[in-house]
Amino acid sequence: MQKRYIRKPSDVRKLLSEQLNILREMKAKTNEDKIKRAKAIAYISSISLYAMRDGDLEERLKILEDSLKNE
């Protein structure tokens, strides 16, 4: 498995996306495993939404900072 370094929100989004894909491809044998997998997918999806929001805010803040520097 490739090492990942987390330095910015986009790195988190990539990592979470990879993990979601792994979970979605897993085959669950029992109902208990299906429930655990569904909970993990829901949890990672929730975290992904926060990472996306934070990444969007970071990009918007950078644009504002750059525009203030140019004034």
C-alpha cells in the first residue's frame, strides 16, 4: 500500500475516497458485517463532507488573500 502524507484537505479527501471505495467493494457475509460496513461508510461519508467543506473554505480564503495582496 502506498504511503500517504496528509498536508491539506485535498489529501484527506483522496484518502477518504480510497477507503470508501475499499469498503464498498468488500463482500459482507453476515448481516452484522453488512451493518458494520454500512456504519463505516456513513461515518467516512460524514467526515468527507467536512473535508470538502474545509477544502472549499481554504480555497476561497486563498483567493481573498491573493486579491488583497494585489490591491
